[in-house]
Amino acid sequence: MTEILHDLTAHPMFGKLLGLMLSLLFILLLVRFVQMFANNNIKNKELRYKTRKALSLAGYVLGLLAAIAIFSNQLSNLPVLIGLLGVGVGFALRELIQSLFGWLVVTFGNLYKPGDRIKLGGVMGDVMDISPLTTTVMECGDWVKSDLYNGRVVYLPNNIVLREQVQNYSVDFPFLWDEIVVPVRTDCDHRLARSIVYEVGARVQSDTMATARELWASFVRHHRAEDSSLDVVVTLSFDANWIELTLRYVVDYRMRLATKDKLFSAILVEFEQSEGRVKIAQRSLLVSEFPARVWP
């Protein structure tokens, strides 16, 4: 055993491997220390995130440079080594390599960035972090019937962007078109009902219209998009049961649930003050009495 250990430590590669391990450990500790210092002293959240990512990338570069410096004498055999290992490593790490390519697509294609709300791989949520291998998302929805967080953190491999569509809810224009449907009785004053729904929608939307118009104008200038109207629209349809008033409006993607609550609450108050001229429709079931059976 002693002889084997002596032969192992006497091998020229042992010192190089030990030196590489110590160098990588020193670089890791240095990067962690500087990242902790940045976390404690940089107040701006976006700048703090970018600083951490830059330090991580610098650590990878320093580790690569350390390996090249330590094994510089063996670099003459590098092409042969790559040729021998290329096929096997490429097959074994194909998912890893695809994730790295996906990371490049996300980074340089500007598909999304930290803070954006996306839907990717069937998961909707806010992007928390983008690493070379995974995208970390705080999930929204699923068992929660809204766009609110459900508390689950999801790690998505970056190679998903190479085979599935990326839906971004907030890039360049952080507003969405949304709708609510208000059913009213067919015997009510539908003109008054339509006026109430429109006025409530315009009033609730007025707080964000200036910002939405400015951002939409910028979006249209930079993209081949139709200059669609951001104004509130109310459309009417009906059947044998009730009249449906559909209110279409623009809303901040983070405020969909809160805005719907404001709209429905205000509409109900206005309907109650209409003195019975407008009433919410409800489904009713009429059961007829069966005629008595006459026995012969």
C-alpha cells in the first residue's frame, strides 16, 4: 500500500492535479467572498444580480486559465484527446450541450431576462435566474386559479427553448388585453347596462392608460405590430337565456386579478343603484308538473 501511494505521489501528474484542485478551491472561495460582499453592499436589485453573474463567469474563466497554465506541457496532445473523446462525450452530454446552446439563444436572442413573466414548458411564472444550464422560475397558477404565485420554484433546462415556444408576458410592453363577461337579464335596460359597464371600465383603466399608451407607442415603433386601440370596448351578444356584455380592456400583467375584482365590484354597485332597471342574469330551472295518468 505504501509503495502504491509512493508511486502515485511521485507521478508528475499528481502534482499538477493537486495544484489544479487547490487553484480551483481558491478561485471558488474568492468568488463566493466577493459575491457575499456585493450582496451586502449593492442595493439595486438588477445591478446586484448582474454583478453576481459576472463574478460567476469570471470564476469559470479563471478556472480555465488555471487549468491551461498548469497543463501547458500537455496541450500538444490536445487535438488527439479531443478526437478520441469527442464522440463519446458529445453523446453522453448532449442534453448538457443543448442547454448551453439554449442559454446562448436566451442571452443573445433576448427571449427573456430576470424579472420577466414567461410561459415555458407548460410552466408560467416570473424568471428569477438564468444560468448556463437552467432557468429558475417562481411559478404562478396551476392549482391557484389566478396569476398569483403558488410558492413553487421550478428549474427548467435551457434546451426547452430549442424545441418549444417561449411566451413572454412582459417584454417591451408589460400590459395584456383582458376581458370579463357580465350576464344581464333579457328584460332589463341593456343600453343602460352597456353604459354602466363601459363607464366602470374606463374609470378603472384610467390610472394606467397614460403609461400604457406611451409604452405601446414605443412598442409599435420598434416592432412590426399593428397600432391597435387601447381604449375600453364593450360588445353585446345574447341568446334565449340572457344578454352578455363583454368588456375588453388593457391591464398590467401583474394586476389582472386585482383589476377584475375592482371591475366586478364597481359594476355590481352600479347595477344595485339602477333601481331594478339592470339585473344580473342567473340560470333557472323550471320543473313542470306531470299530468296525472288516467288508468283505463
